[in-house]
Amino acid sequence: MSEYDYRSIEQKWQRFWSENKTFKTEIDLSRPKFYSLDMFPYPSGAGLHVGHPLGYIASDIVSRYKRLKGFNVLHPMGFDSFGLPAEQYAIQTGQHPAVTTTQNINRYIEQLNNLGFSFDWDREVRTSDPSYYKWTQWIFMQLFNSWYNYNTDKAEPIDTLVAEFKMRGSTHVNAACDEDTPHVTADAWARLNEKEQQDLLLKYRLTFLSEAVVNWCPQLGTVLANDEVKDGVSERGGYPVERKLMKQWMMRITAYAERLLQGLDTIDWPEPVKEMQRNWIGKSVGAELRFQVDGHEHKHITVFTTRIDTIFGVSFVVLAPEHEFVAEITSAEQRAEVEEYVAWAKNRSERDRMSDVKSVTGTFTGAYAINPISGEKVPVWIADYVLAGYGTGAVMAVPGHDTRDYAFAKKFNLPIPEVVAGGDLTKEAYAGKEGKIINSGFLNGLEVKDAINAGIQRAEELGVGKARINFRMRDAVFGRQRYWGEPVPVYYKDGIPALLEESELPLVLPEVDAYLPTETGEPPLGRAQDWKYRGEFEYELSTMPGWAGSSWYWYRYMDAQNDTAFASKEAIDYWQNVDLYIGGSEHATGHLLYSRFWNKFLFDLGLVNQDEPFKKLINQGMIQGRSNFVYRVKDSNTFVSFGLKDQYDTTALHVDVNIVENDVLDLERFKAWRPDFANAEFILEDGKYQVGVEIEKMSKSKHNVVNPDVLVEEYGADTLRMYEMFLGPLEQFKPWNTNGMDGVYKFLRRFWKLFFDEGGTFAVTQEDPTPAELKALHKTIKKVEEDIERFSFGTSVSQFMICVNELTALKTKKQAILEPLTIALAPYAPHITEELWARLGHTESITYAAFPIWKEEYLTESTFDYPISVNGKVKTKLTFDLKMPKEEIEKEVLSSEQVLQLLDGKPVKKVIVVPGKIVNVVV
């Protein structure tokens, strides 16, 4: 066979890899380890489009390269298979989510295998498999049985806290706990009954029950995460979402806030992702102050401020609409207006409220608060720019020196005192952090920094405040009122949450008659018949959120079949953590933050040996769709070609990109695709219908999704792999254009032809290579090695093309050149290189060959083409040995026939020779 028959070659080697388990990985202490991981996908029914494999191709290139460099590579794949889409489909069809999830996973596996990825499929995990979520439940139980000790700066077993309470009470306890946690003496602890003790411990546990303001979607019957809500409606379905106070399971991620912040300095992640996490954690150093509510003796509004220096500039206080004091302190005259505003605000998501800086809304409660330092009485307002879930849910408004407060004061005609010199408050707030304090009593004349220290000291002296470090990050809601998620391993006895025995795990999802909430509003698990712990106690009816199973999955890959531990100590000690993690930046403050939290917790318990889970992170850019449009003349059944559309009044319609080639529409396929236009007329250009083009996000609604299966069938997997890398830097967004694949396909055919003569016979020889051939090869080996090490894959593809062109021109057929080149190309194009490797006489897979070593001696030039100038103007070139002395070069130049003709008998005044640069003859 002389033709490059990619279809049979790729099927052959994919079958070989599967049957021989080529990529199966075991612990091997004799080799260095390399753990390459992709963010595992949620298996949607649509399958993969060409944008999805981008990161997988990159990680596969690195994995294959590292194997060639002698590393023991762990490169697994699995599926984040719990989630709302499968549940919504189940609600619509009545089909169990497990059925559609399995179908979708099988489709993904088929597509991934078609692309030749070197995954160790024996380690596949699925978060919805009970053998997997058994360990998610187990980790939940460890969190429930732990508290965070700030004195030791780590999580510890709850038993140590109980022992402390028994011995000394809570006096010396420095723990992460609820704001309203009471202090108890040892005697008081002993007098508490079991329920009271357990209620107190819940205020310390790392996973706990608490009242929390959540995004409640009545139509979906579930709580939604912030990133599942946009513009007040659910992203899935577009249903209204309201902010609601509900009892929820929570995770005390705030205990790890400082460590999560500091850990960012130790990992090789993109700076924008680290900055997003820093902003989300939101560390602030400032003061906590208590504003007494006038007329309510025991009501104090607690605020946190980083600018206590501006305390004399407070002209009003603002509460979040959900603040617990709102109903109680609102005056009778303002009640109707306040209740109307609260009802409106609760349906706006936190994301919308934080990002909407243009609209200013709010209303006066009728109540007043006393400034704890100045003693001045200021009005209390509510406004949706203050969030209940951030800080204390209240702010002291200093409109003269805060932009949002300034806009609010302007809108509602509130005073704008100036207390920091340096701005013009008639135009805007002066938010500068430098300047002298004015109009502020004992702070007058101080610089901002000194005034902050003086203000904190005065607040502490008066007993109305204290210095405090605050974090914007809130504890994470850990419950969802859904069916398709991990059951929480908790039952209730006399209203007290209790854990199952470890031997009783996994707690498997029960069968239900429908995947909707019950008629009384309980989650879908409430429909399960006779589903009680030991036939007596009620189970928790919420399930875990989507991020639960993805917060530890990289450890399960290390030891995926273990049924006695989430992973063995031996496996964790060997693989340690992930060396390369590739995935989208959209997970910056969700999955990546929660994963770091769980990892640090497991580290505290001594269950893992690394404090950070992912050493290096790369965010792959998005491959954008190349949308095509047809132009329908308004009020007609006529379509006009792109170049003529401006002559008509038209409406642009998306058209399926798969029936367009080189921007020309296949009219018959269009009519078949849209039968409603079967009788349409088409106004053509030069006999063709030219479509319009626009770069957009790839999506089904825009009909610009390109199925990789189609491209693999037409061009081959190796072509698709190399083309995706050739599109541009991995991290950048780039538009898809199928037309460009032909260039990569032609390159692979040229590479294939290097091994055969014109008659199609395998013709590789044992001849010694020439310096030119060695230079072409070693230049490529060096470039490919350097590129992969710095994750710059596109330029390697260019170098391969240059090398093959050079070797084709040199008519190279030598094994000493082609064999190393085949190994270097193998990470990018594994199928064609496996085939040629076998034809070169090897019986083992190329997977575990040794990556060739480039040598500088073959890259060093021995000759140079000197530009020859006459009176400073280049006229010709002559080649000389780089070691040739200047005197000999001058002699050779002056005796050259070419130069003599150029001189035309004119006498030479002097010859200037710059070694390795140029020769200039002056006449």
C-alpha cells in the first residue's frame, strides 16, 4: 500500500491501542511521574464539536511527548455526569437520568477515541456511579466531623473540640464558626442536652446546616448557583429566580480564605485566574463598627469598613433588602414602599446586582442610626447594591468618598460631606487613599493612613468597634433540591442531623415516580417510597451540588478501582498532584476554588501529601464558529447572494455551515435542510450563491457547529489534531475555518511520500545522511522540544511543514533522518507515525520510543553566503567557509569573474570584509 489511506490506518491503530492497553499506567518507581489532566466534561446529548477537543489535543501531545522522554504518564479521562440538563430531560420525558447520561457518555467515548487520545480508559470515572460517589459522600462525612482551628491553622477532628469544651469551655477556642456562636463554659457545656450540644457543634463543623439566602427557582424546584442565573432568570429554561432565605447545607470554605489566598503565590496559573480568585476571596483590612438603631435599644447595625478615617463623612446607612432588621425597624409610614422594594429586589441575582452600576435604586426605611464616633443621627435606607451575602449586609455610606454612595446620594438628594481634602465633590466622589482629613473632629489634619489607625483606636476605646480582617467570600451553599445528584449521607433523629455509618456507604439514589418536587414542596427525593434510614429516620432530601464530585476527582484517577479508600496511600505518594491541568477559565471561582478548598482539607487530615492540587494550569482559548448567512428579501420567498444584498431590503438568516463550501451555498442541500424554502428563488452571483460570514460563539442555535466526526471522516484524525494546534496559540480565541484543513492534510501526504519511491514501494535506505539533511532534522527536533516544553504547539506544526519540504527537495529516503523525525511527529499525529514506525521494522508501539536528541554540531553553519557590495550597494553573493581568513576572502572576491564584471576595469581603492556579515568593494 503506497497511498496514505488514513481511514484504515487510524482504525487499525486505535484498535491496536485498545486491545493492547498501550496507555495503561501503573506505579513505576524507576521512572519520574507526570500527571496530565483535562477538566473532565459534562456529557451533553449534543456530543463534541470541534471546539471541545482543543485542550484535549494539547494535553495529549504533552502526554505522548513526556512518555517519549521517559516519564511514567498518568493521562486519564472521565465524566462529570450529575447535573441539571439530564434531570430536566428526565422531567420532560420521564426517562431516568442515568439512561440518557450513559448514552451521552458512550457517544463522547466514541468521539474521543476517534481522535486517537492516549487515555488510560481503565481509570475512567463517572461522578454519578455509586462506586465513585460513595467516596464523595465519605469526604462529606469527614468535613462534617471536622472543625477549623485557627491556632494550628488547619482542620481537626470535631472530637478535639468536644474535649476542649468539656475541659475548659470555648474560652480558648479560636475557630472558624458562625457569627452568632455563643461562648460556653465547661459547666454550661455539660448542662446542655444532646440536641443543644449538637446545635452548638453545627456552628463549628466544616459542613453544616444554616439559614442562607439562595437563588430559588420555583419552576425548576431547586436552588441555583450564581453562575446558573442571569438577569433574574435561570440560564436553563429562562425561569424567574428569587432570592430566598432557606435552611441549607453549607461548606465552611471561609475557614480556608487566607490559605486559599496565600496558596495562589505558589502555583503556576494564568494571572487573570489568580486575580479572579483573589477578588472573589476579597481580603480587606479594616474595622468593624456598630451603629445603634435609634429607638431600638438592642438593635445594632454592624458594618465593616476599610476607611474608618471617613467616619465623620457618613450621611446615611444602607442595608441589603434581605437584612434581618429591615422588617423590624421600618416605620409604619414607609412599610408599603419598603415591602414593595424588597419584593422587587429579591428577584435580582447577586451577579446582576454587583454588575449593574448604572441604575440607582433604593428606599428609606423611616429609621435612623447613631454614628458611633460622631454621635450624629443618620437615615437608614435599603438598596440592592448592598448584598446580604457579602460582609455584614450593611454599609456606612460616605458619598463624598465612594462612587456608588455618591451616585445614591445624588439620586435621593442626601448630604455629601467632604472629610478628605483633594477632590471636587461638585463633580464626583473623591475616592483617593491619600490626603488630609478635614471636618472630622479629633482626626482633623491627619493623613489617611494615620487617621485609620487613630479611628480604630478610638472605636476600641469607646467599645463600639474593633480592628478586623474581612473576606468578601461567603460559605458555599452545598444543597440542591434536585434528584440527579449525590444523596447527602445524613438522616435526622429528633431533628438532629446524624451521619450514616461508613460501612453503609454508598447511600444510593432511590427510585422515584417523577423527578419533580412533591406536591408539598419537598425535593424529588421526597417521592421515594419507604425511603428511611433503618426504616425509621428521615433521610436528607436535598442532593449535593454539581461541584461536589469534581472537587476531588483527580485523586480517584490515581487508584480508580479501589473499594477500600478513595485512593491508596501508595498511589497518592507516587502521583502526588497534577503536573499539567488544562481547562476553561470560566471555572476560576467555582470548580478551581472548591477543588483547592477540598484538597487543603484532605491535606490537613493527612490523607494527601500536597497542599495544592494543580501545579500548572493552562486555560485553552475558545474556537469560535464561522457562521454563514443567507439573505431573504423581505416579504418574499427570494434569497439574494451576499454581494447583491445591499440592492435589496433583506433579512439575514443563519444557515447550516455544513452545507456551505468555500462560502458557496449548496442550494439543493439548503432546500432539503429547510423544506419551507423548497420553492424559493435565488438571485446568484456568477452562477453561485455566496453566503455571508461572521465569527460568533459556536452553538446549535447559530447552525455553526462543526462535528469533528465529519472532519475525521473527510481528512483523518491526525489532520484535525494538527490543524487545531495550527490555528494559533492555545490560550487565544480563534475562528474555525474548515477550508484551512486541506493544507495540513497535504503536509501529511508529503510526509508519507518521503518513505516511498515513485512506484509506491517502501524505499527507506540505510545510507548516511548529508549535512543538509541532518541540519533540517535537528533544527526540527530542537524546535519541537522547545515548543512542547513551553506549550506553544502551532509553531511546531509550521516547523514540521518546513522540514518535510526541505527533505522532499533533498529527495531524502534515509532511515537515519526519517526515523527520528517520525518519533518527533508522533505526539501530534500518532496514527500515521505508528504505521510508518511499524514499516520501519519496529514491533513495539512508537509510544515508548525515545525522543530524539538534537545536536548543536548539526545546527552550526560552516559556510556563509556573503553579500558582495560595490560602493555600498549589494550586487551579488559569494559563498565562503566561515573560518576563512579575511585576507583570503578579499583575494577570492577580487579574482571572482562575477566581481570583475561588476568592476568593469575600475581600480579598487579598498576591500572591507566583515566576517560572517558582508564584503564591500570600494572603487
